[in-house]
Amino acid sequence: MDSFLTIETLYILIATFWFWVFIKLADAHDEHGMKSFYGAALLYGVLWGVFGAYMISFSPHLHALYLSILFYWIYKFKIDYINHAIGAIIMFLWAFLFKWEFLFGWTVFLLLSYMGLDYLKILNKTQFKNPYLAQFFRFRPQFIFWPVTFAIVTQDPIILSYYIVIYVRMWIIKIFRIDQD
């Protein structure tokens, strides 16, 4: 990779932005009572699946990253509405149809890392009761900390895309007044 900011990186940024926007919009329709038009929740589920499939098809590292996120959501029972299931199925089908080298070790490492942060969050709620850690976990660091660490270790440009995640989450939450919990 000669330059960090290439046209491919721009595609990653745009796709990452829309991926997370459509996830939050799908959640807003299901969990927060947002109503925009008939079929919007299903459309948002399809769109986050399509953008997630694009991210998976972009590189082996993104393949591992987004598969680990999907497995984490399944572990957390977050695929709990039809539009979530549609998005997840699109991504899984694409992940297993696309012929990347499957980075099993990285996928498992990222999944276990997400689960480890969950365990630390539970320990903080039950034993440590540290208000700073509680605030840290309110921001859901598993979707930023581990992907950024993964990007640095693998020297993949996805690190830039995860700064977009921070802004998208704050923007969607502020505009639609969505509670994160």
C-alpha cells in the first residue's frame, strides 16, 4: 500500500458510514419507535446487509472484522428483529460465498476480545463500580478499540473508517435522540 488515503480507502469510509447509519436507523425503527415510511425497517435491514457485504468483500481483514462483529451480535442476541436477520443473512451469505482467505485466527481473536470487554463491563458493574469505567463502557468501546488495534497491527486502512463510526453514532444518537442502552 503506497498511500494511506487512496480511492479504496474513500470507498471504505463511505461504506462504513452508511453501514453504521443503516444499522442505527434499523434499530431506531425496531427498538425506539421511529416511523418514517412503510417498509423502512426492512429496507434499512437490507441496506445495512448490503453495505456490510461490501465491507466483507473488500479485504481479508475487513472480512475477519465484520464476521467477528456478526458473531458477537449473535452471541449478544442482537439479531432479534426481521430486519436484523435480513442484514445478517446477507452478510453471512456474502462472507461465505466470497473467496477471500478466511482469517480464522483473527476472527476468533476479535470475537473473544469483544467478549472480554463485555466481561470487564460486568465486573465493573458488580465489583469495581468505577464511574470512569462505566462511562467508558457506555460508549461501547468494543466497536472502536479492537478494530483500531486490529488495523494498527495489520497495517490496514480500516483504522480511518472507525473514526467515522464514532461520529456516525454520536450524530444518529443526537439527531434522533436515541438512548444507547
